[in-house]
Amino acid sequence: MESKVYVGNLSYDTTEEDLRTMFSEAGTVSVVDVIKDRQTGESKGFAFITMGSQVEAEKAISLFNAKDVNNRALKVNMARPREERPMGHGGYGGR
């Protein structure tokens, strides 16, 4: 069963392909999702990577947590489930 890891403290120059290449050392990389600002399209400095199994996700954490990449120590751990946020009136026509 696939497992998702969180990767934080990324350099804003790090690409999905950079992460796919790096994390493939730990096993099968199914999905790489670098989170980007909706308005600017710029990286927010973190990503989620779906690994092929729990074992591969744990290996990725042990290999890459605190690893220095582009002068930044990565923070890698198991991704937590997404929290549901209430729909608010964000100023975009909400009533």
C-alpha cells in the first residue's frame, strides 16, 4: 500500500524532477506534488511524495530527514491526513 511523506524546508528552486530522482533512491516514487502558491505559481517550500509502500516511505525518511539539499536541511516525515477546513467567506463572493 502506498504511503505519503511530507518534505519541508525545500529550496524554492527544487523541482518535482529533483525530488523524484532523489527519493527514487528509497524506492518507487508514485507521485511528487510540490505545493505552489495559487496566485504566483511559486513553490511554497514543501512537497508531498507518495512512495510505493510504507517500508519505502520509512526508508525515505531515514535517508533524507535533515539531509542538506541546496543549503537547507530537509524535514521529512509521514504526511498527516488533510484536515477538513470549514468553507469560509474568503472574500471571493461568499455569502
